[in-house]
Amino acid sequence: MFKSLAAKSRIVELPRTLSITHSTSPHHHLHHHHHRFTTLTSSTLTFTLITPRHTFHNHTIIRSLNTTTTTKMPFETKSTIRSFGGKLFKLSHDSSTTTTPMAVNLYLPPAALNTSSPSKVPLLIYLSGLTCTPENCSEKGFFQHRASQLGLAILYPDTSPRGLSLPGETESWDFGAGAGFYVNAAREPWSSGYKMEEYVTSELPSLLLSDPEYAKYIDGSKISITGHSMGGHGALTLYLKNKGKYRSVSAFAPICNPSNCPWGEKAFKGYLGDDRKEWAKNDATELIKTDAWKGEQDAKILVDVGTGDNFYKQGQLLPENFEKAVEEAGVKGVKVRYQEGYDHSYYFMASFADEHVDFAAKHLGLL
Ligand SMILES: N[C@@H](CCC(=O)N[C@@H](CS)C(=O)NCC(=O)O)C(=O)O
């Protein structure tokens, strides 16, 4: 009962049959085996429940209930760095989705900061590629340049949980740590914390938009999303899976059809299992063909790919498959551009960062 409650709801009502105790000692329990701990995060309290596992004389035995009456932890600010007239905040917070501490960078433009009463600005979420942390793009993607001028905040999440110590987690650069692929893993052991889709679409924005320090700067009704490579796949799929949640999407060298490229096949097999129908639900080229998007006349999608990109040449990105699917589905408002001679690096991204920020800004009402 509580397990499904935990899975479906963040607002937890304590059943009347439960008594609350601050004891965390298991020693007064009648039985110690088969305990199942479920951590639920409400807007103000974190409860640790032990769910009933046995019935005795037709009565459910509820062995104990422990509560930790911690209020929801706000972001911890690790450092503050001036950038293009605004500030980049390196933040850390505990995530109940990944079950780990998570690092995230937030850029606030002067429009948010430089007034006596802070004004709320729209937000662009940037999803990074394989091997990346929040640092790579905030240091050398140059998104802050145009975001500063237009008054746009940028959120740079990490690419996976860190420190779960799962077997093989840090063995390869294209799977596990640094390579969460923005899906909710369904396969053990990854399903324990590799829930980057839920983290990025739900937990992280909801924490930010209720944070005592940072919520006052962000207009949570105006969010767009962008990303690079694996993060381009993340941006496209999260946009397509959540129609209306983001105002627009753009991507640099995105993995457009992960079900048919080596990176995607490895990741989807590992995180999702062998059922290709599950893969399709996380594949931009498949999602654009679904009923939600078929015939859409104003999709608000911009993609840039460099023709000198080795991963493009090796068939990891497959933008042509995405273009073909867009065409077949009769979707309008998708622009895929091939940038002559550009590679996969930040020289490419920095060259077009202004244009991608402009694209988002236009759909966020800033231009
Ligand atoms: N480590 C990989 C390359 C992975 C890679 O290019 N990652 C991109 C994202 S897909 C990146 O941003 N790397 C970090 C950086 O360049 O700062 C290799 O050796 O081929």
C-alpha cells in the first residue's frame, strides 16, 4: 500500500493506524526481517516508513514508523562566480529521486539580480553530454553571454547520480556514471537511482521553484530546454514526452535515434532492458511519429549538427532519421541545420550558443 503511495504521490497522509515515534531503533520490533524502508518526501517533511509485510490474525501488523522530521533541504551554495554581469552559482542538494547528493549549476542574469526587488526571469535547462558534469558547459559553452543580455536564467544539471557504487558504474564512459541518458532506468541495479528523466523534469525544477534562496528569481511558468549530444537526446525526448511543459527545444549534435546507434543501444539495453517498445518511448525519432505530435504545425524544435563531427560520421547521431520521421509525420516547425566543418566540441557549441539562446528567448517571450 505505502509502496504504491510512495511511487505515485509526494503528498503523504499518515494512516490513522500508525503512531509516530522519533525512535529509529529497530530493536524493539517483534521481528526484524522483511522490513522495507520507503523514503517519501513531502513538501515539508521527510518520512521514513516501514511498510506492512505480514498479516497476523487478519490484522495488518505495522511494525513501526520512524520519522525524521527534517524539513526539505534547500540548495547548498558551494561557490558564486561572476559571469557576463550575472552570477553562476555552483549548488548541491540531496535528491530523493537519485538517492544521492546532486551537483547543479545555476546562472542568474543581471536582470534577476541587479534590482532592489528581484524580478523573475525565464529559465533555460541545459542537458550535458557523455562524461560531463555541470561544469563543462557553464565553463566553455558561452551560453551566459546572450542569456545575460536577454535576462534568461540557465540551469545546468549533472548527467547521472554519483557515488551509488553500483557494479560497473564507473567502468565505461558511455554508460553508468556520467551517462544517465535522461531515462528512468527500469532494470536492476540501475533502477535504484538512475532516474534522470524524473530528476530533470520533476524533482529538480520543483526544488528550485520552492527554494528559499533561489525561487524568487525564476519564473517557473516559462521554461525551455536544450542540450548537447546525449543531452540533445535528453532535451528532445523530454520535450516530446511532455508536450506543453517546455516552450521550445534546441539541441547541438543530438543523438536523434538512440534505438539505432551504438551509444543508444548500449544504454537502452542496460537501463531499459531488451524490449524495443520501451526504447521507442525514449527515442526522439519514434516520439515525433506518435499521435501527440503527428501533424503538429508549430513544433518549436531547432537542431544543429556539425558536418565535421566524428560521432555524426560514425552514425551515433542520425539526424537524417529524425528529419525523415518529421517529414513523414507531417510535423512543421522543426529546423535541422548542418553546420559546415564544425566538430562535436565546445568550439561548435560556443559558435551557435547565442542563436540557441535567442531561439529559446523568442519562445519565452524575451524577444
Ligand atoms: N570521452 C569520449 C568523448 C565524449 C565526449 O565527446 N563527450 C562530450 C559530450 S558527448 C563532452 O562534452 N565532453 C566533455 C568536454 O569536452 O568537456 C571519447 O573519448 O571519445
